Amino acid sequence: KLETTNQKKLLIDWALLCLLAFIWGFSFFFIKQGLSVFSAYQVGALRIFISFIVFFPFLFIKKWQFPTKKIVPIVIIGLLGSGFPPFLFAMAETKISSSVAGILNSTTPVFTLIIGSLFFNSILNTKKIIGVLLGLVGSVIIIAIGENGSFNFDFGYALLVVLATLCYGTSGNLLKKHIKGEHPLLISLLAFCFMGPFAGVYLFSTDFVQVMKTNPMALESLGYLSILAIIGTALALFLFNTLVIRTNALFASTVTFLIPLVAVIIGLLAGEQLGMIHLIGLGFILLGVLITSKS
């Protein structure tokens, strides 16, 4: 019976991981669509503000027992996990390609592992290191082939993505250490209820309303960003928090290894051919995730 329960838990964990990869696999595309009309800062603010609107009703729907003693770490986790990254990724993608951003996003497990071992007493072993490196190599292979092996690399803006992944790695470790026993939806709700009003005030202090009135593509871009905020930010953050609590920060962060796989599947559906090098990259990714999750 215990073995069956463990197998069921493992199946759910992997299902959550794959669902997150599918959702986040579209995020770079949606960011680019938003940037075609709005500024990078507006794109970041819209993601947070729309997510806040989605989460806010749950304050009244659910009878939450608010963890007042954990408000500070929840706010910090919210800023690191969902406050700073939307702005950093949007700013980065004004100068670097989505593929390069995807490659750099794969460094999240690296920072999760390093930060966890340095500051959170996580055990650093050879299997974890090997798993992280294999997954990173696979991600680089797949995305590089998507770019035909050539990269338009802007080092300064690429560092913004690295900074975002550093935020993710820190947030995941803080979540696992300080927010045990709390409902994942409550964590997400409190984080966005803190950040949302600030994002809204900033957004409407810009030319956002004027852009909506004058740019014929604004409504379409807002639609893409709404999907990104509701599904790719609000829902995905809830799923990610759930996965961290059910497993650990490192396993949850390996979702970044599977994101390139989503891009390959989309390419196949669009009529692109899958070469042997893609299969090799996919093999590295799956092997890396397997080794990391088993260590």
C-alpha cells in the first residue's frame, strides 16, 4: 500500500512538472507579443497587475488563516519569484532572442543547487551536479539548433536573465525552508496582493491608456499578456509552489530543462522536422531530470 501511495505521488509530481513546462514553454512567445506594443516595464507591470486581479477575489472566497508571522518571507519570496523576473525577462528580450533567453533560463537549477548548498544546508552530491549539468547541456543543444547554431548575444541584457534565474533559485529555497505547511494558493495570493497595487499604480502612471486608445494592435497584445499573466504567471506560480512543497526546490526548478521540449513539439506541429541532434538534446534533458530527481 505504501509503495502504491509513493508511486501515485511520484506520478502527480511528474505531471505537475510537465504541465509547468508546457505553460512556461509559451512564455517567451507571449512576452515578445507584448513587447511589440508595450514597453518592457509595462509588460512586467501588466503581468503582475493582471495576476493580482485574478488572485484578489480569493481573499473573500476562502476563509484563510493568515500566517502573520510569515508575511515577511512570503513578500520576499513573491518579489524574487514573481516581482523582479517579469521585468528582467521583458527588458532582456528587447535585445536578445527568445532562444538565448531560454538557454539562460536553464541556469535556474544551477543557482537553486548552489544557493541551497551555500545558505540552506542542502546536501550537495555528485549525482545532483551531474543531473543539473546534463539538463543544461540538453537545453543548450535543442535551443541552439532552433537558432541554426548562431546566437545574437548581447552580454549586458543576457545578464538580466541570469539575474532573474538567480531570483528564482533563491525564491525556491526560501519557500521550502520558511513556508512549510501553508497552502500554495495562499502563498501566491499574499505575494500578488502585496505587489499588484504597486504594479497597477506604476502602469497607469505611464502612457498605457493612451497606447490602448491609439495603437490598433494594443488589444491583441493585451490579450497575449493576459494569457501570460493568468496562466503563465498566476496559475503557474501556484503549481510551482505546490511542486516545491511536495518535492524540493531543485526538482521543481528542473522544469526549465523541459521548456525547450515544448518548443520542439510546437515546431513539429508547425511542420518542422526533428533531427537526430534534437533527439540527443532531449536525451540529455530527460536523463538530467531523472538523475536529479532520484538523488
